[in-house]
Amino acid sequence: MSVWSGYLTLILEGALVTLKLTVMGSALALVMAFLAGLGRLSRFFAVRALATTYIEFFRGTSIFVQLFWVYFVLPFAGITLTPLQAGVLALGLNVGAYGAEVVRGAVKAVGRQQTEACVALNLSRYQRMRHVILPQALPLMLPTFCNNAIELLKGTAVVSLISLTDLTFQAQVVRAQTGNTLIPFTTILFLYFVMAWAISTAMRWLERRMTRGLDGVRT
Amino acid sequence: MASPIIRIDNIVKRYGPLTVLDGLSIKVMPGEKLALIGPSGSGKTTILRILMTLETISGGHIEVDGEQLYHMRKGADLISADERHLHRMRKKIGMVFQHFNLFPHKCVLDNITLAPMLTQGAGRADAEKRAMELLDMVGMADKAKAVPAQLSGGQKQRVAIARALALSPKIMLFDEVTSALDPELVEEVLNVMRRLAAETDMTMLLVTHEMGFAHDFADRVLFFDRGKIVEEGRPEEIFRNPKQERTQGFLRKIIAAGHRV
């Protein structure tokens, strides 16, 4: 039993790495999603072109290749990243590209009439976005952001390929050392599920909070 | 004699191959109440939208309160207005929309205080005090904390009027403000506008299908068809004794459709 507790510690350490990757990757993805999503709605052609290129490139190539590129190719350009940095960068940029389209779609869904009301009230472009459009667009983004975050969590498994000791990597270590496949992989299956469930619960709570007042009474 | 507060001079508006306004000129005197009537697609709403800078113009000039709306001086030249110039010009003009366009995520009070606080640097206390005065005027003071979804169409439109008034514009544009309302709610909005006309000296441009209201409210009526002013004059003349055949035909159809004149 004491042997297994040692292996369990190993897997829990892996869970911590996965958690770190997910949180940091999601943070980067969120920033990228807003930068590129709002960039695609810019008045300036160059900004739109840049945002579109980013989105199409990262949606159009495999996360696996992107990760390898960041970790193994960038060093040739003199940029050497730790496995964790490479993982966060690849995951964040990849999922951010999907998120960007979510941001753009939600902003467009708010509708022209709201923008026209803002023009008639003489709000600046920034004020329109900040006080009128985004507060209405955010609740529309959340369900899809929740999907994206869960996708990102599950995507973290690819970092085991660049020797980052995440959940999947540790499970393989345990399997190699014990010859047992059932126990380590069932354990991480369960742990991934718990983390995904935590994400969707948190998102549902956030969604409830943000939509409050949109159709109910505000005190 | 005072000079016009709005001078629309030979403007052209095209959407691709479609010419909506073709060399249109209108002068509006300060304090004048102008009703724009005519069939759908005749360009009357487009004029209000152009004045609110929601559209661009394809040709011509517009002067508002002594300044070019879409142009600004650079040395001896007149160049296209930049965002800063438009921002300054929009201070003179307010607009009320057919579909209210209230901010659904903000309560009635916040809908009204948002723009004064952001664009005029008003403090919250001052902005709220002024908002409550305006809500009182439109009979909505008891709904200050409600959100738009809880209001009827007529109530929403009265809030929208208060919101536009909060910025104290010199010119107010009303774009079919009762068209989206249930018939029994039209009167409460019209009453607010009558009161507004009686109590202020604001210049008002009104696009409407309420002929009876246009008759009572306006100093002057313009009848539009296909981007041109077919006939204009005092409401009595236009409604009782229209000279142009197209005006007569339009009014006949409106009356047949059950609108009172």
C-alpha cells in the first residue's frame, strides 16, 4: 500500500502541473482572445489583417506541431523556453485563436442599435465598448469560453510529449514502473473529469452572476 | 432675422447604385418644430440619421449651429471631419429611436446618467438629480431602479426621451418614436413630446406616421417622396389642402389605413 501512496503522490504532483498549465494557459488564451477578437473588429486594416492571420494560423495547425515548434524550433532563433513556458505559450495561443472568434461573435451579436444609441449619446469608441457593448457581450461569451477552457485542460496532455511532468506524463511513469495500466490511467481519468467539472461549475456560477440584472430586478 | 440652426445644402446620399437623397436642401430655424412625412423609403429617416452622424453623406454640405457637420476647416480648405470634430458637433444633437435602444443591462437611472457622466464630466450626484427631474417630467420617476425589460414600450420610449434630454441638446431628432408601440401606448409618448414642445425652445425634427400629431405639433411639414421634398408648408395647408397629387394620394392612403388627421 505504501508503494501505491508514493505513486499517488506522483500523480497528484502531475495534477498540480496540469492545473498550473490550465490556469496560466487560460489566462493567456483570454488575453489573446480579446486582443484578436476586438482586433478583427478594428477600423484599421492592418490590425484586422494581423488578427485574422493569427486566428487562421493557430486554428489551422495542430496544437501538437505548435508545441513542438515552440519548444524545439524556437531555440534555433535563440529563444529557449522551459517546458512549462512552452506549454503555456502553445496552449494559450492555440485556444486564444478559438476564443477570438467567440469574442467577435458576441460583440457583433449585441447589435447595431446599441452602437447607434451610443453615437447619439456621444460616447467615444472606447466608452461604447467598455460601458455598453462588452457588458452585454460577456454573458454571451461565457458558455463557449467554458468549452474552450475544458478543451484547454484536456489539451494539456500533449505537453507530456515535451517531458513536462503533467498528469498524463506521471501516469505513464507509474505504468512503466509498476506494469499496471488500469490503476494510474483510471485515476487520471477521474482527476481530469473532476477538474473539468470544477471549470464548468465555476463558469455556471459566473454566468448566473453576470446575467443577473439583464432580465431581473436590480436592487 | 435669426439664421437657420440647420442648413442642409444640396446633400446626396447613395447606397451603392441606389440614390436615396438627391440634392436635398432644407433650412430649419432655431426652435422650429418640423415634421417629415412621406411613404417608407422616401428618405426621411435617412435625413435624421445623417444629422446624427449615423450615416455618411455622398455629397453636399450640412451646417449645424453655424458649423459644418461633416467638414472642418484646415487652413483655407474644407476637409472631412475627424472623430473629434464629430464628437463636438454631436453635443448639439440628440436622437430618439423607433426601437428605443435602451441599454438592457442598466437600470433606468443608469441609462440616463451614463452619457452625462462620461461625456460631460458630471458627478454621479448631479447626474442623478438631473435624471430624476427628467424622469419626473416624463412620468417615470417611480421606475428609476427598474431595468428596461420590466417596462412597456411606451415607458421605454419615455425613458429614451429623458436619456436624450439629459445631454441638453439644442436639436432633438425623433425617428418614428411611436411606430413600434401598441396603439394604446402611443398617446403617453405623444403627451411627453407635446409637453416638451410647450416647455422648451428646442429645435425638433420629427419623422412620423401619426398625421394628427404632426398636424398639432409641427410648425412646418415636409412631404417626402423618393428622396425629394414634394411639398412643404404649414400643417393646415399640407393636411387640409395639399396641392401636389402625390401628397393627396399619400394622405388618402394614410386616412384609409385608419390614421386620424
